[in-house]
Amino acid sequence: MPKTFFTLIIFFLLSSPPSSFAQFGKWFGPGELSKAHEKLNGVSDCTNCHSSGVPHDKCLVCHTEIKDKLDHNKGFHAKFKTSKCGSCHVEHKGKEHNIVGLNVATFNHANTDWPLTGAHLKVKCDSCHKEKRVDAITKKPTKTITYLDASPACTSCHKDVHQTKYGIECRGCHDTTAWKAPVPTTSAP
Ligand code: HEC
Ligand code: HEC
Ligand code: HEC
Ligand code: HEC
Ligand code: HEC
Ligand code: HEC
């Protein structure tokens, strides 16, 4: 118990000091974590995410799937590199709170490395995103969907009716509007 208390005090000094009694109280009951992080609700688990504030590096120790994207400057998260993780993934709002915070109705796909065009604009998210997440700690598949691993290659989702006769680069002749109207690649003779 004294050790726990000591940890809390150190933790509290490292972080932004409370400016009021009410805020002081928050340190001892900041609110339950989301279901995803339920294993981190213990008093000794705070420093998994907190040091001075909630720095990226803390989250990225476990979330190597995101670290990988940031390191290679790829994907959605790389476009928001300078924003705090906690500004989009709000914590301490209870078990039922959706920590991902994705709104499929308003999500702007132009913020990914593959803007949707043509017929793709009318396709449902889950027709393209079917992969399952790999657990951040155990690295085993979960039941949750992931948006991280979709392959942008046309042939990963579409059958090559020409049976590789024309190569794998479909875009030389087609766009995403309709298959039946191939776009000419070479100018007319
Ligand atoms: C026609 C197929 C298709 C549809 C429909 C689609 N996506 Fe994607 N999406 C992709 C592909 C392919 C990528 C991978 C781009 C890359 O990283 O090269 C991607 C990337 C993403 C990413 C970025 C992942 C990352 O971390 O970089 C998010 C988030 C995402 N899609 C969300 C959505 C949501 C939400 C919807 C529905 C509103 C949706 N997508 C609809 C094909 C699709
Ligand atoms: C601008 C808002 C925003 C910021 C900042 C942000 N995220 Fe996300 N994050 C999202 C959205 C939206 C999704 C859902 C789409 C996706 O998976 O890419 C997401 C998805 C995720 C996922 C699940 C990915 C999957 O699809 O499997 C993890 C893990 C994650 N974020 C961690 C982080 C970490 C760690 C940071 C800080 C380094 C961070 N995020 C910063 C908005 C954000
Ligand atoms: C899974 C990660 C995680 C764990 C574990 C965690 N927190 Fe947090 N906490 C956050 C995030 C994210 C925020 C939002 C603040 C931000 O992003 O700047 C936050 C905010 C807070 C705040 C509000 C003040 C501030 O710094 O913004 C307090 C107080 C707090 N946490 C205390 C705790 C305590 C005490 C524990 C341990 C019992 C704990 N937290 C465990 C992620 C976590
Ligand atoms: C001690 C390891 C650990 C730390 C530190 C950690 N997480 Fe997680 N996180 C997990 C685990 C485990 C899950 C649930 C399994 C999964 O989806 O990977 C998870 C799930 C998530 C999800 C939901 C993914 C989904 O699609 O359901 C998001 C978003 C997320 N974490 C963001 C963060 C952010 C932001 C931080 C830092 C404030 C953080 N995590 C710190 C281990 C961690
Ligand atoms: C991540 C999966 C995914 C990728 C990658 C992808 N598509 Fe699609 N595309 C779909 C889905 C799902 C549909 C809607 C169902 C269908 O028509 O097959 C669709 C529909 C289409 C259509 C409309 C078909 C019709 O008859 O209405 C065209 C054309 C098309 N895609 C072209 C392309 C081209 C060209 C590429 C490569 C640049 C590509 N797609 C990459 C998933 C994908
Ligand atoms: C050299 C140009 C060229 C390339 C490259 C090419 N196509 Fe085509 N594609 C055509 C032409 C021409 C037609 C229309 C005549 C036909 O059906 O053969 C067509 C038709 C199609 C159709 C419609 C078939 C039908 O019966 O409605 C699909 C689907 C298609 N292509 C998919 C692909 C995919 C997937 C790729 C990439 C692996 C690809 N094509 C690459 C020229 C091309």
C-alpha cells in the first residue's frame, strides 16, 4: 500500500499539477478506462500511458501497428502525427465508451493513402475492410475489424478476367467508374 501511494504521488508530481481540490480528487478516481484497456485499470498501470502528460511514445510501446505507420510516414495516422492520441481516443469515460471514435458516416477517405473514386464512393466500408485486428499485446487475432491492412492493388479485390494476359496493372486501361469502358492508354495512331 505505501508503495502504491508513493507511485501515485510521483506520478502526480510528474504530471500537470492539480490546480484545484476537485482536480486533485480526479487523480484518485480518474474514471474507468474503455473496454479495450480494461486490463489497465489498476493503480500501478497508470504509467503505461502517463508520464508527463500522455505522450505518444507510451501508447506506441503496445501499439506497434500504429508506430510502424508513423515511422514510415504512411496511412491515416501519419497525417495526424502532431495531434495527441488522446484528442481522438478519449479515455476514462467508462467501459462502454467507444475509444476508437470512428464515425463511418463522416469519415473522409481522402485522409488515407487511397482516396475513394468512381464506383468505390458508393461501396460500403465493410465490403473492402474485412481484416481482423491483431491484439496489441498478445499479437493474436481479435474479433474487431481493422482498417489498417487493406491492400490497394485492384487484383486484391477484383478478379482478373483477362487471366494476366494484360499484366496486373489494371489502371493502364480501366478506372474505377466501370469495367466496361476501358480507358485508352496510348493515343490514337
Ligand atoms: C473500395 C474499397 C474501399 C472502401 C469502400 C472503403 N475503403 Fe477504406 N481503404 C481502402 C484501401 C485499399 C485502403 C488502404 C490504403 C493504403 O493504405 O494504401 C483504405 C484505407 C482506409 C483507412 C486508413 C488506414 C490507415 O491507417 O492508413 C481507413 C481509416 C479507412 N480506409 C476507413 C474506411 C471507412 C470508414 C470506409 C467507409 C466509409 C472505407 N474505408 C471504405 C479501401 C476501401
Ligand atoms: C485525428 C484523430 C486521431 C489521432 C490524433 C489518433 N488517432 Fe488512432 N484512430 C483514429 C481513427 C478515426 C481510427 C479508426 C480508423 C483507423 O483504424 O485508422 C483510429 C484507429 C486507431 C487504432 C485501431 C487501428 C485499427 O484499425 O486496427 C489504434 C490502435 C489507434 N488508433 C491508436 C492511436 C495512437 C497510439 C495514436 C497516437 C500516436 C492515435 N491513434 C492518434 C483517429 C485518431
Ligand atoms: C490506456 C491508457 C491510460 C491509462 C492506463 C490511464 N490513463 Fe489517464 N488518461 C489517458 C488519456 C488518453 C487521457 C487524456 C489526456 C490526454 O490525452 O492528454 C488521460 C487523462 C487523465 C487525467 C486527466 C488529466 C490529464 O492529464 O489530461 C487524469 C487525472 C488521469 N488520466 C489519471 C490516470 C490515473 C490515476 C491512472 C491510473 C489509475 C490512469 N490515468 C491510467 C490514458 C490513460
Ligand atoms: C499496455 C499496452 C497498451 C497501452 C500502453 C495502450 N494500449 Fe491501446 N490497446 C491495448 C490492448 C491490449 C487493446 C485491445 C486489443 C487490441 O485491439 O489491440 C487496445 C486497444 C486500443 C484501441 C482500440 C482498437 C480497436 O479497434 O478496438 C485504441 C484506439 C487504442 N488502444 C489506443 C490507445 C491509446 C491512444 C493509447 C495511449 C493513450 C493506448 N492505446 C495505450 C493495449 C495498450
Ligand atoms: C479493397 C478492395 C478493392 C480494391 C483494392 C479495389 N476495388 Fe474496385 N470495388 C471493390 C468493391 C467491393 C466494389 C463493389 C462490388 C463490385 O462491383 O465488385 C468495387 C467496384 C469497382 C468498380 C465498379 C464495378 C461495377 O460494375 O459497378 C470498378 C470499375 C472498380 N471497382 C475498379 C477498380 C480498380 C480499377 C481498382 C484498382 C485501381 C480497384 N477497383 C480496387 C473493392 C475494391
Ligand atoms: C490492355 C488493357 C487492359 C488491361 C491492362 C486490363 N483490361 Fe480489363 N478490359 C480490357 C478491355 C478492352 C475490356 C473489354 C473487352 C473484354 O471484355 O475483353 C476489359 C474488360 C474488363 C472487365 C469486364 C468484363 C465483362 O465481361 O464485363 C473486367 C471485370 C476487367 N476488364 C477487369 C480487369 C482487371 C481486374 C484488370 C487488371 C488485372 C484489367 N482488367 C486489366 C482491357 C484491359
